[in-house]
Amino acid sequence: MISRRSLAACSLLAAARLAGACESDENMVAIPTALHSYAADDLNIQYTGRIDFSDPKQPRFALGATYITAAFRGVGVSVLLEDEHRYGMWRNYYDAIVDGVVVAKIRPDDDPAVTKYPVAANLPYGDHVVTIVKRTEANAGVGFFDGFEIAGVILPPPARPAHELLFFGDSITAGSGVEAANGDAACSADGWGQPVQDADESYGPVAARLLDADYHVFGVAGIGLVRNWESDPAKADTRPLPEVYDYVFPESSPPSMAIWPLSNHPPDAVVVALGTNDFSPGPLNPDNTPVDGRAMMDAATFATAYIAFIDVLRAGYPAAHIFIMGSPMLIDGWPTAAYKSKSGLDAAIGMVEDHYTAAGIAGVHAVAVSRQGGGCAAHPDVEGQAATGAELAAVVKTTLGW
């Protein structure tokens, strides 16, 4: 706890910043608690993730696990948010975190005129840190950040962690279905389970926190490296990740797409976790045959595409190590005995690692992870994501010496 200000000091500060608003504690030492609004372009607000600052007063973002942080001295804080309300029915969800503890789960109001959401009140007067993190993935829509309202004063942001990680992946990376059991009604609530999505509880942020790292997460449900879960463009976006990996909004198309320059926030390491959708059969008929009749993924074909994508990442991030992670969901023998999904992906990852080893390139590493489940549609639940994150963090820590 910081030292309390004297009444004279509070009056002086009030004259400069607080318009005269002070309260007194039990010892009659005055403390500043006036409400102050801080616009989104305040230099003390810290942003992490792919964010479009075309309008600095209202930055917008879509990817899950994008987060916004501010430090403040005072007793309370609210966040100002607006939502795309995609298709007139979907809402994004956010976690509000104060001093490392999730204190509120925010769903933007159906009334677009409502933009202020209380996060915490009646905090002990002192220095606090608030973080707003987007739980839902890009397809749930775009969020708009308008700033903070603080009962007190904003402070310079906390120092950033020592490292930075970038994650590319599918619904596992996006934290789909982590907060409900498979088959629970919550898995389809509010559209398609947005209330139980939480990208910030996926393995990537878990690993990053264990490694003292900032994190940028690019997770899109259903996406693959060669092919997506859905192959019918009339039903879903069929562009695989190499076609959208450098977008700010991965669901966008020309001419509205915004490109994320790879020079922005170059990471120390890039983690790629693809293959679950490529090696899966996609949507199934009642007899467990693929709806689109697609063949099982060939490991060599997948490995060739993986190498091409890693070469792109290595060119964009020449100083970064690349970690290629297996799938915590795939198994052999499903939906029919002929399927070798897990062993196929494992073989492909081995081919990729062997390719770079033979070329004398030491910066590409395979990461094997344990099978996890329990969440919606057999996705990893919170505990499973935590286990995968710990496995990944151990490999990164050992490899990079962090």
C-alpha cells in the first residue's frame, strides 16, 4: 500500500488534476477519488494484440485474448466498450481483471447506447492494475474500446514482461468451449457458446504467463493449414490460415481487410498449432462418412505445406524460434478404424522437424502434447488447456533457456 497523501498534498493535486475532489480516511488523511474519464488514446493505456488504431479514440479488435491494461491509483474503475453485435444477435464477452483476479465477466448490452461497464468499486485506496481481455474469438464480432473511467487517477502502465510469444491455431488456440462440459446446453448458448469461450484460458496465454511473456493470439475455430473443418464456401469461410495469418480481422475480405505488418511487435518465439482440422474428416453424415467426401489428409502433403508456411514466418520473424505443436484432440480410429489422424499429424510434424534439421536450421522445434478433452465438442476444458500450456511452457523454457 502506498503512503497516504496529506490534506495539503491532496488539495495541490486536486488543483492540477482532480478538480478538487477528495475524501478523507479514518485518520483524516485526504485521498483523491474523483471520477475521471481517460480516452482510448491516453498514452498511459497499454495495448497487446492485433488492434486497429485507425481511429485512436476508438481502437477496434476481433481476435480473442487481445488485452488492454491500465494502472491507476484510486478506489474503482469502469470500462467503456461498444460491440459490433454481429448479425444482430451475437455478442462478445470480456473478462475484467483487477490486480490479477478476474472480477467481472462482461457481455455488452443489447442497447448500443449502453457503453459503460463497472469493473470494480470500493477497492482499498492505492495502486491497482486493470486489464480487459476479449474472451471470444474473431468470428463473434469486433469490439470497440472507448477508454476507462477511474475513481482516482491513471498511472504509467506496468512494465511489459521480458518476452513475447505469438500463437497461431484453431479453436483450441481460441479457447472454444473451455468453461462447459461436453454436451452441456451452455455449449450452444448466446449463438454458439460464446459465454463459455475464453481465449485467455487457452494453452497459449497459460504458457505465456508461466514464461513471463506478453502474448498475441491468432486463434480461429475450424481453420487449418491446408483445409478447414468446413470445405463448403457456402457454409463457412474456407480460407486456411496461410491465406489470412497477417490480417487484423481474419474473417475480413478485400477491400476491407487490414494487414498486420510482421514488423509489429516481433516475437521471441512463434507457436503454430495446426492440423486438428486438416486431419479430421470434417462434418459427417449419419453413417460417419465425410459430408464432402474428402479423403484423409496425406502426411507428406501436409508437411510440405507446413514447411512453406514456416518459411514465411521465418522470413517475417528471422530472430524468432518456431515451435510446431501437436494436437491435444486428435485420436486414431475415429470416426472409423481407418482414420489415423493423430499418427498422421505426428508423422507430418516429424517430417517438418527433420527437414530443418537436415538443412542445419536449429530454430524449428516439434512439441508433443498429451490428449485433453472435457469441454464443448470434446475440446480441452480449462484444466486441459492448463495442462497443455504447462507442457508447452516446459519445452520453450528448456529450449530457449528462459
